[in-house]
Amino acid sequence: QVQVVESGGGLVQPGGSLRLSCVVSGNIFRFSAYNMGWYRQAPGKQRELVARVVSSGTINYADSVKGRFTISRDNAKKTVYLQMNSLKPEDTGVYYCNVLLGKYDYWGQGTQVTVSS
């Protein structure tokens, strides 16, 4: 069993910041080999990729968050982070953490981020 737990969401005003964390535990071998991603789903919309860091260290961002969000990982702690700055109302949604290696595909339960004045 593998557990993926996100935290750090909340209500923030436009222009504010939040830091999301995703902790992975359980029967996972060589966390560093896994590709880690943050996705989000806004009401009435499909889930979309926000940021991803693969095992080699290569990072990709959605165009809408480039320059504002930063993804990072701490393999020793089996944790991935998403630092979100200059938040906008359109960043509102449920943010999910994904752990992926081949057929092994795990998701957390999500954490709500609401950007509103």
C-alpha cells in the first residue's frame, strides 16, 4: 500500500502565497525514481497538470503558472512541494499530487485552494 497525502491548501487573497506539500509513505521503493506531479481541478473543468518534476530532475510547468509556481522535491523525506506565489482567482481548485512510475500510478485525496478577496 502507498499513501499520498497533500496539505497546505486554504483560502488566500489574490496576490498571496501558499505552499503545498505532498508526503508519500508505505510500500514505495526508491522514491527518487518516481515522477512527481501536481495537478488541479477547478469546478466544472477537467483535471490539468500544473507542474511536474521527473526522476532526472527535469521540471515542467503549465504556461499559466510559469514564473509564479515552483515545484521541488526532497527524496530523503519522500515529499514534493509546490510553492505558489502571486496567486490569482483562476488558480482556485482542488490540487492533487501524483506519483508515477510505469504502471505504478498513485494519487492523493487533494487539497482545496481558494483564491478570493
